[in-house]
Amino acid sequence: MSQQEKQWRPVCNVEDLINDSGVCVLINEDTEDEQQIALFCIGENKLFAVSNYDPFGKANVLYRGIVGSLGGRYVVASPLYKQHFDLESGQCTEDESVSIEAYDVRVNGNSVEMCW
Amino acid sequence: MSISQHIVVVGNGMVGNHFVEEVVKLRESTDTRITVICGEPNLAYDRVHLSEFFGGKTAADLAMITQEQYDEWNVEVLTSTLATNIDTESKTVTTNTDKTISYDHLVMATGSYAFVPPIPGHEQPHCLVYRTLEDLVDIQESASQSKVGVVVGGGLLGLEAANALQNLGLQTHVVEFAPQLMGVQLDEAGGRVLRSKIEELGVQVHTGCATQIIEAGETCRYRMNFADGRYLETDMILFSAGIRPYDQLGRDAEMAVGERGGIAIDASCKTSAPDVYAIGECAALNNFCYGLVAPGYSMAKVAARHILQTDIENAEFAGADMSTKLKLLGVEVGSIGDAHGKTEGALAYIYENQPEGVYKKIVISEDKTTLLGAVLVGDTSEYDTLLQYMLNSIALEDSPEALILPMADNKPGLGADALPETAVICSCHNVTKGDIISSIDEGACSVGDVKTCTKAATGCGGCAALLKSVVDADLEGRGVEVSKDICEHFAYSRQELYDIIKVNEIRTFEGLLESHGKGELGCEICKPAVGSILASVWNDYVLEPVHIPLQDTNDTYLANMQKDGTYSVVPRIPGGEITPEKLIVIGEVAKKYNLYTKITGGQRIDLFGARIDQLPGIWEELIAAGMETGHAYGKSLRTVKSCVGKTWCRYGVQDSVGMAIFLENRYKGLRAPHKIKFAVSGCTRECAEAQSKDIGVIAVDNGWNLYVCGNGGMKPRHGDLFATDLDDETLVKYIDRVLMFYVKTADRLQRTSVWMDNLEGGLDYLKEVVIEDSLGFGETLESQMDNVVETYQCEWKTTIGNPDSMKRFRQFVNSKKTDTNIQFVDERGQIRPATEAEKLSEIDIKEVQ
């Protein structure tokens, strides 16, 4: 990741989110650190941000997965091969050795902000 | 152990083929070459179900292997070729085509031939045997010129042959030398009951008859004269008086043979000649030839392991149990172990019910502790339990007669727990209870999984019920609740959820979760399942905002996701009929968006490589040209394939294209537990392959024949003939009812084929429900289908007209960029996804425009 200091930065607006589903934002656009992030909004106000890259399918698709709860954890199921990723930690629930980057995310006014 | 070697297999019956499969499975590389010498023109086929040939199955249906599969495995096969000589010193085989083939290991799987007693006159035309596919063709031909047929031999195969003759419409007789039928498997009383049942079915049985001569007849083609002065007139004669091992090749090569024939083998299936093995019916272990397929498979496994030097500690053939259960002329017959009570001191319990033609006997040891054998005629429901008692020497309780008495209180149904791990559950594939448990250890969690992993219950299928009880018991023992709950959020089966939604008029997932589920969110199992039920019941637009989170990505984006995250687009082409104008539009769209274009198996065109943000633009153009979504992404009707029909075809008898278009337009958009495919053929040549579809319609002179619950794919299933000579209206009525009944009652992701296999009462039950309206809701099913038809909408048309829905079709909500990870290279003039290596090298990669 970049050398820059971690801080809260706006990535999109609240109305861009879809309830109980995912959208994708591009961060560090047009830099070497350009990254796709999947943003999920569960219920009214629970927000999660993880990398959009599916390490199994090797494609940028996680935001198109179905979100759900498994044993009390919030997860997204990859639309390609259905592995689950814990939305809070990024841990794959089927394979301990695989996890994806998870980020802090919050709503500030009308703006959705991520910390990186 | 990887060594370069050449294995030559003589014979390509079920056992010879099984041997090849075993070697392919076990070998470490194709350095182990295999050559198969096959005397028949057909590769291995299912001889156990040979009689189904007369029921309409073709040689291809009975085939157990294809040339393509052998090619893929690098197995060379010489069909219609006989091995004529084996030189065990130079280790070569010579064929009747004058080929000499060297081997490192030779496997004799030559099988057996039908024994024809040397009765004068047996070599005339219309005196045939019942053994191979070619024999069956001859029998069919002869039967077409005959009215009366005789089977010589009242054993298992003879009765099967009699069944065939009867099905061919002949007045059928069975002539048996012994005083009873099936003398090997049944006792005298059992034989008597079997005889009376068979005679009830119109087959005349003559026992104690020694045929002396076959001469010209008076009323029929031939007359058979018997030793006691009786005679019988017949037009054709089938010999089925037992089988003999094909061991001549071995004898010529001076291999040791058994006392009553068969190439002698030891427990590792080795013959007396170095590096030569014998398996199946041509082999004799301790002077005994095993005329069943299951022991043959065991021998194939043993020989393969010894030749490849793999896992040889467990590879031993020590003989096999010859217990058997089958249906002969519709009569259930079972024979277990010491059926005749020959063991010293053996005692028997006998139950006979003459009015219903049921006979049951168990043979137990002198000390009444173990079951030695059994005979069952007319009802074999206790077979599985009795067999396990015998095979595993399970201690009998007091009053063992309760095992066969009807309505006995506390009938000791043998729980799966009582079986030892060594108990063989599936004898066709030699799968033990232990094998089943270890497949569950490795992650199998349903009967279906266990079948896939172990092959249990995929041979004759006779052990299916026992398999299920073993699997269920084991899962329960692990605390896995064996229930039909679809997931942790709903303690209901799909069918129950369907009823709940319907009865309580629930219209959203949240509503259902709140009233009948647990947890706050659901998951990727229950959400799409409920989404599909809601769509089936209410037929709402699937992208209503409340339904969006329920859909699999394919349903959400109304396209099929491919491995690189792009989508494929399939416009509907009803019945496969398309105008040149529309074809040109599809071509222009594909060209404009640089899409890979391929014709599908369902007679339409698939356009691949569309980025998510391109989907709306593509569909705007397709819709403007009058096209609609093909629902290729949905668990719904895919296509109705058709042949061109009587409009053009010289042979067609109905307008198959017109019917296909009508059916496709009627059922398009119907949401179901799984995808549904149809086909309509214009005549019985069946060019549209309707019998492999969920709903198959075949034109006949008087209308349409309807087939249901066929399937291609991983586990092909022939459709069942459901009704014949239907007019258009009745055809549609039946399809409405079958489909709606399936939609209401099937499990999640259950194709119609599996649904039918699991439907209690099977085809007959479905006919009762649909044709006879036994549940009294036939009209309800129809009106529900009418409702679905009336509320149909093209989801893409609705989507394009709705700016809010369109917002979803973009990769990033905060950028106009597209996904740079999607990269294509050129192949045969079109795009294909770049591999990871190609992406790294960045050579020749074309980014999407």
C-alpha cells in the first residue's frame, strides 16, 4: 500500500449504496495504488468495505455476491465459486489461509468515508 | 508405481470395461498403455438390463462406455476382432485380423456363451440364443415372423428371455428340464409359487421336459418332441439353458482350467500362465465360475491393483456371495445364501400366502442364532434386511419368524446402526458401510453426495433404500440433523416454504424471515430460493428493489457471469426460429461490442464478454429490434428445441416448430426450482432429442406423445413416456399441470429428473395427479399457470425503462472507468479471456474498447 498516512476519505454518497447488497468504488484512482473496494450496506446503517478482488476466481466481482449471515457473522458469498468472506475481517470461512483486505468505513453526513 | 507397460485386455463386456476404468483411475501416467480386443461390434454395454432393449432402449442407451471416452483415455480398441491365439512365451496375442500384439500383462475377460444343448435340429433358423445385443436383433427379427415362442431353460436368464418374448407379443412357453423353475436359487415350494404367478401372466410353463428332437411342425414352424411323449408346436426357440465360460483361448494356450471349465485363477486373479490374468465369467476360482456382474467387478479391481502394483494388500478375490434379488416377468424374486437349507442341522421358517402368491422362507442355524439363507417370491421387501443378517452373521432375536411374517408386531427392522462397518451395502460396486462413513468423513453430507463419491446404489439400484438409512443414521449420529431445512435460517423444505408463502400471502423475503425464519439476514442459499418462490407465486419483476438482494448475480444482472466477471447475453429465439433481420441485428450487436459469439445447444446464440456496464446498451439495441430476454440466467424455462417438422421435412407428421414456439412463449419467464428445457420433434425420428429434456414432445400421426423428466448433463436420464396421442389442448393442459406441480413440490435446485426419481410413487403417481386429477387440484394448477403466463414481462424491457434499475449496471459508483482486470486476447478471430500469465506478460492483449 501507499506511503501516505491513513485517514478518513470520502468515496461515494449514501444514495449510491444499495440496501442489503453491494456496490463497488475505485480508490486511489489513476495512481499505482488504484484499488477496487466492495461496499456493503446491511440494514439501515451497518457498512462494510472489503477488497473487490476474488482471490479464488481471480476477478473483480465480490460486490456482486449475495450478503448474508452465517452463524452470526456477516459474510458475502463470491458469485463465482461461492466461497464466503467475513465482511468484518475479510477472512475466508472455507479456507483459513485465504483472506482479503477489510477496511474501516463510516457515514459522515451524506458522504460514505473509508479509512486508508 | 510408474512403469511403462502395455496391458492387453481380451474382451470388452461389463467386466472387461470395468477393468479398463480401474486401470485408468489408478495408473499414474499414460505410460501404462491399454489395448482392448472386443469381439462384438459394440463396446461394453449393460448386459444386466439387456431385456430393456425390447422396451425401447437403444444400443446407445445400454452402452457403458463410448469410443470418445476410450480415445480420451488413450485406450486403443479393436472392435469386431477376435483373439485367436495366445503365445505365453513370447507374450503375444494374435487376432483373426492377423495382427500380433505384444503384452506385458494380459487380461482375459472373455465372458461366457449361452449353452445350447445338443438336441437334433437345434441349428435351424429361428433357433436362437439370448446373450448379446446382436442376438436381440435376431430375436426381434424372428419374432416378427412368429406367433409362438419357446424358451428352453427355466432359470434366471430363461425367465428373462420369456419376458422378452412375451413383450414382443408372442404366445410364450418355458420348457425346463428340471422339475421346477429357478432350481439354483429357489426351493421347490418357491419354484411352485413362482410358476403359478408366471402362468397367471400368460406364460405357459412345462417342467420335467427333456427335448429330444426339433422337427418340422404342423400348426407352427417347428415341433419339439419330449422324452415323455409330449410335444409342443412353436415358431421360434430361444435357448437359455445356462452359460459356459469362454475358456478355449486359455485351454489352447495350456492354461490350467477348472473342473467344470473356466480359466483357473488364484485370489489375485492370476492364471497359471505368467503375467496373464482372468476376470469375470471366464474365470474359475476354486472350480467355481461366478455368473454375476458384482463378483466380476471385484475381480477387475483386484487384477488392476496387482498389475499396477498398487494397494495390493487389500486386493484379494476370495469368492463372492451369490445372493440375488430381481424382478422376473413382474414377479419379485429373492434368494439368499443357503436357500435350500443344505447346511447340517439347518431349520426353516416358512410363510406362504396363496391368494396373493407370496412365499417366504428363512433358513437358520441349528442353534437358532444365525440366518443362513432365504427364499422370497412375490414380495422381496425384507431382502435387504435378511441379506445383512446373513452376510454379517448378526445374532437373531427370539422368534426369528417375525422377520418374514406380515404385520408382526415389533418386526425387527434392521437398523443401520446394527450393521458392522464391513457390511457390504452396494454389492454392484462393492461399497461397504465403512466406505460410506469415510465418504461422509470427507465431506459428503447427503445421499446424493455419497452416491457420487462411492458409486453406491448406482448399479442395479437395489440398495438405494438401505443406503439412505445408513447415510441418514450416520449423519444423525454426528448430530447433523437430517432434515429438509434449506439452511440455518429456515427450518422448512422448499416445498413447505412455497406453501407458507402462498397461504400467508407473503410477498417479501423480510416478511418471511420475520414470520417463519431466524437470524436477521438470510444467506446465499435461502435468499435465491425464496426469491424464486416469490417469482413463481407472484411473478413480480425480479428486480423490484425488495427482491434485488435475493438474487444470484445472474438474476440480478439478467445475464450469465463468466469466469472473468464478464457476462454472456442470450436473446430468446423461440423454437430456434429466427428471421435474417434479427440474425443480422445479433451479429451487428456482437460486432459493435466485440463479443465472442457461439451457437448454443438450445438453438440460440450466446454473446460472451460483455462488461457489466455494457449490458444495458446491448439490450437496448436487441429490444429495439424486437427481441426479448432468453432467461439463460434464470432457474426458469430455457429453450424449446425443435426440428423443422412437417412444414419442410419429408418425414414430419406435425408442425413441431409451431408447437415449440407456442410452448416457449407460454412458459417463458416461469420461475422454477431449477432450469427447465423442452424439445419438440416432428416425428419419431426424434431429431430434437426430446427424450433428454424435462418436457419432451414427439409428434405422432394422431397428435403428440408427451415425455417428462428427461435430462442430459451430468447424469443423463431418458424422459418417461407420460401420455400418447394428445391433441394440442390436452398436451398444454398436461404440461401446465406437470410443471406447476414440479414448481410447487420440488426441492431447491432439483431438476425434474431427480424430482421424479424421488417422487414417492414415481411416474404412476404423477399420472394419477395430472391425468386422473387424484388430488383434485388439476384446475388450480392450470389457473396458477395461466396467471404466470398473463403476468409475464421481459425483465430486460422493464429494466431498460427504469433509470433506478439501470444505475446498478456499472462497475464503480464513483468512477466512469471500467475494470482493467478484464482483458482479452484473440483466438480464431474472436476474443477470449486472457489467462493470468498472458495478463502478466501483457503481450498481444487487447483491452476492451
